[in-house]
Amino acid sequence: MKVADNGLESSLSQQSIPSKKSLINLEPPSEEYINSEISSNQKGRPLRFGYPNFVELTPNNSGVLTVLDDGRLYWKLKIRSVGAYSLNVIFDRFHLQQGDSLFIYDASGSYVIGALTSQNNKGWGGLATAPIPGDELVVEWIGQTLGEGATQIKIGAVNHDFLNIFSVLESKVGEFGDSGSCHTDFSCIEDDTWMLNGRSVCQIIVDGTEYCSGTLLNNTNNDGMPYVLTAGHCLGTNLSPSSVVFIFNYEVPQCQNFVDGSKIQSISGAELRAFADQMDFALLEMSVVPPDYFRAYYSGWSLTSAPSSIVHTIHHPYGDVKKVAVSSEEPVEDTFSATSRFGNVFLDDSHWKVSKWAEGTTEPGSSGAGLFTDDGSFIGLLSGGSATCSNPVNDYFIRLNKIWDYLPEDSARVDLWLNPTGEAVISLPGYDPTAGKLLRVSHFPDNGIPQLIEVDEGFWTGLNDLMITDVAERFNEFASGKIYGIFLIPGKIEADGDGEVDIKIWSGSDKPQSLLLSQTLTIKARTGDKEILVLFDEPVSFSGTFFAGYSHSYDVPADTFAVYQISADSDSENSLFLNSDNGGWQSYTSISGKNSSVAWIDALVGEVVYTDSIDVETFDTFYIAPNPASSYTILHTSENGNGEISIYDLNGRLVFITDIDFNENRAELRFNDQLPTGVYLLQLKINGKMMVSKLVIQR
């Protein structure tokens, strides 16, 4: 939360330094500029959405600098650019000391970036930030000292969004800023290998003004070095990777294409590791490794010269949520007759040509997106082409096998970074550092219909005449673990003033009992049909069943916050629980007299143990082969005796369980067609020990 929400602003002494403007009004772009930029947006160039206002704003010349009662300095600066759909900030100088904190938030305080700390200091000395919705933002800093050898803050650019990038899902009728109607949302695909690759795809913002797409790739050390490959033209002619912002997991949840995704999982800054203008690629190393709660995947790759399967790309067209385009034909080697950002002609025979998309297409903003074979191998990245929704033909992807080591200069070779071991390899599997360790657990059923169900002048999950004060979703899949945050999908938000709800985690068995966490969520200026990710300051440990939800107040004037729920059939287990002043905690079934229900509240959990029947002790040896498997696999372990196999899907749901006998440290596991093609987590319990491993089913 911003400083004022923590009560610090109220503790200010009278030692203010009021010599500077507290609000900076910037000159918005002209209509001629906007029209010119819109007309020039095309594939083969980044999607420009912002107009840069170059400034020099520091605590010495702008905002209000105040001394707190405890002696610390407090700086607050408001910036406005009338008519902007969003604003983002580029710091020319950003160097915080240990103990400093800096926040950036919108005028209502409901959309917050921060706290940024000394851990966000970059080697180049500045920082780029993701967009904040609205035409006004606030920068707020608290620290000890300013100046040479201490904290240094200088804002060099504030970028005015003229495309309304936060509203790409509000209209599907072709308003500018929306991707075309022919696209398939990423979360609607059913192939788990493709789903894994999608977790490696990121939206890229360059200089706070342009959009592209990129892919996080594995290297032969399998060590999680954060290498992102994108198009060279995405960096423009300034080649400024330090100002690049990477946004992960921006997608609609559960294939509900009317619900906008969350964009808060971002990383700022990178180093340029390899670049070749005449082959249109840039390999970037992000400034930090994606934290575990990103659940980032590092895609595998192939240097094949003859892909023998259908191909697909995963991308962010027009800065929209993640989409998928599929070609049913094999790509062919070809020459892309176009010029680079610097005016160079692309090298002959350096691209894959996708002659026609059978599903979807690419658009401006898709530049840099990866081309994948059906087995998930990355083989190239988008340079440009002419494909549109109405005529989805002729897109060109620079070939990975061409940029691998074609040019002699070290600065233009990808192999030095993706193959640091120097092995004679032509392909590499992907790397999933959080497999089995971190899950987004959702009870929302496939093809479910989200509803706001009315009851007595309100909604079951919101305010109503029954005076329901608390809404909770029960999670009983695990014996123990840690909760990193929760996702909420509200269907209705109405706030008066500084609206807020209290996010809560409870322990309990048949109903919520002990409160484990309470964290305030500001809801003013938020809208329904947009996913909200609430990350906790520290993970919350749990043992046994836990409940995740929120509390709201009936104070007048009252705020309304209601998440979607699902009406299930009578055979389904109810997981929605409600608390009222009159009846206390009750299941939805009991209080409503209706069938069971699920609240659309998902949990982000890690370090999970799936059962409490054994001590958590691992084996000396455990591996599965074949893996991928079709109808059976062999389990190898250092243990012998009777064990139990439990197989879970990637939402943590148990889909297969059986007893198994180990002789000579091995056992055969047959599942035939009981498990569809996909990626699973296999848990083996034997002799008081447990191991979990990834199992891939391919047919």
C-alpha cells in the first residue's frame, strides 16, 4: 500500500519545504501526432502507444519534500497529462539506499507499483516502470538522505498513453487498441505443452511507449538465467534495453474472454547480450530472475532445419492479453524482403515463412513472438509479414538455427548464451523451476458460467439484506504449504470514497475459524470483470484445510465488492462459505437451501504437501522413464516395498490414484487411456517417504 494508507502522511511535522509545485501538468500530444502514430503502426515495427514527455523532475525542483517526526524525508510528487489513458515513468536516475521505499500509484490509490527499494537499483542507474491507469499519478518516496553518495531520484520521461492500453477487452468491434476478433485466447487451449510454453511468453514495453512480445528461453546449464529473445526492431535505433519492462501472465483467466487479466507481474530493465540488425533479433538478460510467484517457464528450443509438424505462436497482439495463432502447414525456409529498423536488408534465406494461419493471426505488438513446433520447441521469432484476420497469410519468423552462430562476432551469436557449456546439441527441453512447487489452485470448473447470484437486495458474495460480512472459498487439497497470494474475479465493484475490502486467510476444517492473515485491498476506481492478484507481504503457512476470501463493511455509504460464483450440481462438493452477524459461518448450501457453489477465488500456493499421512522425507534416487509416456512408464527409486501413487493435474486436482509394488527398486505404472495428453505431478509415497515429479503424457 502507499505510504498515506499506512498512516505515515498524518505523522508529518511542520518542517515542510514548500518551494516547489506539488502537481506537474504536462503537455498532452496533439491530435495530429496521435493520428500520425496510429497510421504508422504496422507489423515489423513495435506497436507505439505512448507519447514521451521529456522532463527533469527531482525532489530538489518538484513536488513537496517534508521531514517526518522521526527525521526521515518524505517526498510526494503528482504528475498529470490530461486525456491520458495511462502514464508510465522512466527514471534517468534511480538509486535508493537500504531502508528507502518508493511507490507509484494512480490518483485514487487503487493501483500501486511498489514498494520499490534498493533491490530495484539497476546497473545503468535508472529504472523503467509499467503503466499506471488514468491521466494522473503520484510518486512517493521515504528515506534518510538525498544527494551525491545517497539516494538519487530523477524522472527523465513521463509517457502519455493515447491508445487506451488498459481497455483492450472492453470492445470487440474493432476500436483501435483492440486485437482482432479472429484470435484465440491463450487460456482456451487444451494442450498442456503449449500451456507450459505460454508461461515463458511475456509482453514487452520499450521506453514506455512501444509494445512487443518475447520468450524466456532455457540454456544448457538449466540454471534459470533469464534470457528473453525478441525482435531486434523492438529496441528501436537507440538500443536501450535498460528501459525495457517485461510483463508475465497477462491473460484472461479460465478462457473467460470477457475478464481482463492482471498485469502486476513485471520486471524492469535488462542487459543486451546479443543483437543483429540484419537478422532482426535481440537476446536480453532480464535484470532479475523472475520470482517464484511468476511461475515462469523457460521454453526449450530446436535448431531443426526441417520442422515436420504444425506450428504455433503465442503473442500479445496490439498489447492485448496473450493469444495463440496456429498453422496447420509446416513452415518453409525463405527470404523476408523487408528492411530493418536501421534500413538494412535482411539476410537471404534467414526466415521461416508461415504461408497461412489456420487459426488466429499476428498484428502490431506481436513482433518478437516465438514460433513453436507441436512438441513445444522454440524455432524462431516474428520479424513481420502481411497476415491479418481477414487475410492470414505470409508471416516471417527469423530462424533460431540461423541466428545461432551465423555471424562471427560474439555480440551477434545466440549460442554463446543459450549453450554456455559448448555441447554439440541441436535441441534442449524446457525448464520449469516451480514445477510441483507453486500452483494456481482454482475450483472454477472447465466451461463454467460465472454468475452474480442475487439475494435480498444484493448478491450472495456481496452486500445484501442478510448482512453477510465475509465470503470464503475452502481449499482442502493439501496437508500443508504456503500461500503467496490469491486471485479474485469480481463481477461488481462500487466504491464510495476510498473504498476497500479486507483480504483474509483463515484456518479451519468444516468452516473458517482462526484468522491467519488480513490485508487491505483498495477498490476505488477498480472495475469488475478484471482479475485482481493480491500478493502477500510474506507467504502464509498453513496446515490442513484453509479458507481464502474477504470481509466487507456495511458502513454507510457502503462499498460493493462481489466475486463471481458458480452454481454446481447437487453431487458436487460445496466450497463457498458465508458469514453473517445473525447466523455465523455457514456453507452456501445451508444458508441458501440451494445446490453447492464455488466462489471464483483462486489460491497461489507453494511448498505443498499433498497428504499428511507420512513424514516429508525424500528418496536418494527417484526418476521416471519413459517420460513423456503414452500408456505406461517405469518408476525407479532407492526404495522397495508397497507404495501409493497419486497423480495431480496442474490445478492441484487428484486425477489418478493406485497402489504400487516395488521390486529391485523399480515398478511399472500403467494408466492406459485413463489420463489424457498433458502435464501432471506424480507423487509417490513409500516407507514413510515422499517424492513428487513431473509426468508428461503424449499420444
